[in-house]
Amino acid sequence: MVPAMHTGPVFVDLQGPEILPAERDRLLHPQTGGVLLFARNFENPQQLARLTRAIHALREPRLLVAVDQEGGRVQRFHTGFTELPHAARYGELHDRDPRAGLEAARTHGWLMAAELRACGVDFSFAPVLDLRRGVSGVIGDRALHRDPQTTAELARAIMQGMRAAGMAAVGKHFPGHGSVGEDSHVAHPVDRRRFADIEALDLLPFERLVHYGIPGVMAAHVVYPDVDDVPAGFSRRWITGVLRERLGFQGAVFTDDLSMEAAAPAGDTPERARRALAAGCDGLLVCNHPDQAARVLEALEGEADPARQLRLARFHGQGGEPMATLQASGEWRAAVDRLTAIEDHPWLEMDV
């Protein structure tokens, strides 16, 4: 293990299921703070546990290991993991039986987090707080509900389940991606509504989850020109002015992937990183382009913020037992049975 005075804000990725020599050097860079895993990094739970142990053993303080394991069509790990339902399942169940919907959402959060912690993953970028308004195909059934208050309560239940399993939650995509049709991976989404309309609908789940103590928020690569002419994650008006000052959020703010097409208006990748930090972000995701990640690390040489480091430190996972032990437990079996029963209900009709 290499000692380090601090970890940085940059989250990088890996090419495959093991750490390559060139990747090891990148992970040891002072400005690297974590690793975001993808399906290409996964073979089975045993291999994943070895990989996370190797990442954690590289330096002190430990690098964070993150993943997108929402469930439904955004689930990176499958073999040996429970196939988690789409988030919208819980909204439809809530419409029929609110108590059952909340309990199922809490179970989802616990099961997702417990299985990840069993393999050494620190946290997942979940839950989605975007509204299911029938506009955004990239969000679609990843959203819990069309109603802001119902979305907030279901997301709170997921957060509580995650916390019980030793994992911090990250609500996304601030201030709301559910009302634009373009996919920010390949296009430049623009939401032209007035701030008052965004505040009355999309902001409400974030406001509620801030009140409930959510430790993390991910910003959207969406432009809201009534507030600012750059995507929210690069906007000091959104991140510092609205999220931190108006809503009172004191946790960590993560960018979406800085290599996505929708981030292009903020400049080249190093400039995007600098602008995101200036806006008030703490964690910078730079994935699928190792050359760009290297440029960002070089551009941020010497950058240090003790408050940012403390906010990110809250995302180190707590507890966790080996997957075999977890899956032999009655709690795990009951959780799997509960979510399987939801998937088997024919009256839960899904749309994207």
C-alpha cells in the first residue's frame, strides 16, 4: 500500500476485470479519488471481490469504488447477483398499496447495497430522483413515479435500505432530467421551462431528500437556460446557488461522466473538470477515455480541498459479509422473494 496525504476528486475507470500496469499508475495519482466499475470489469462475485480488494489496497486513504447498479436496464453486475426490478415497479405498486410500495423500495435499497458490499463496492449511484413524465427515453422506467412527493418518499425508502446495508445514497440527476427527450450521452439536452416550473416539480424530490439527509447528489448534463446557459453540473448558480444555498445541501456533489457529449459546451475535458469544481462539485467522473482522464489528472495537479475530501470520505462502505454468507441468510432470502413477487404480478404494466 502506498501512503497518501489525501485522495483527489477524479473517478476513473478500468479496461477489464483486473488492474493493468498503466491503470495502477493512474490510480496512484494524487488527484484520483475513486474508480467507477462497468459490466466489462465483472465476471462473477468472487472476481469482483478480488478486484475491489486490489483497488482498496493500493493506497491510504482508500480509493472509493462505485458502480451504477440501479436495477432494471441499468445494472452492471448480473451473474451471482439478484436481478433487481425497474424503479417504476415501486411507483406502480405504491399506486395500489402505498405501504407495500415503500416496503418494497426499502427492500430494493437494502438488497442492492448488501450484495455490492459483499463484494467490496463502496456505493452505487442511486436512487434516480427524476420524474417519470413520459418525455425522456433515457430515464423512462428508471424513474420511480410521475408525482414529485411520491418519488421523494419512495427514494427515501431506497436510501434507508441502502443505509441499513452500510451504503451511502446518491440522488440523480439534479435538478431533474425527466422533462427532456434527448439523451445526454449523445446529445445536448435543453430544458426551456421557467425556473418556477422546475422548482414546483423536478426540484421537490431533491429538496425532500436533502431534508432527509441524503449524502450525495449527481448533477445532470442538461442546460436550463432560464437559470444558466451551461449544463447544471458546470453551473455555480445551480450547484452552489440552488443546491447548496437554497436547498441547504451539505453533502457531496458528483458530475455525470465528463466525457459525455452533453458536457461538450463546457470546453475540453480538463476545462470541464475545472469548471465543475468551480461550480461546487466534489467528484468528477471521467470514463471510457483513459487519455482524457490522464489529461484531467495532470490539469488538476496540486488541487486540494479538505472540505471536499471530508464530503467524499462519507462514501466509504461500512460492514458487509461475504456473498455466500449473505445469500445463506434468511434476510437475503426474504428480500429476494419479496422482489420476485413484485416482478411476477401481471397487473404491473410497464411503459418506457
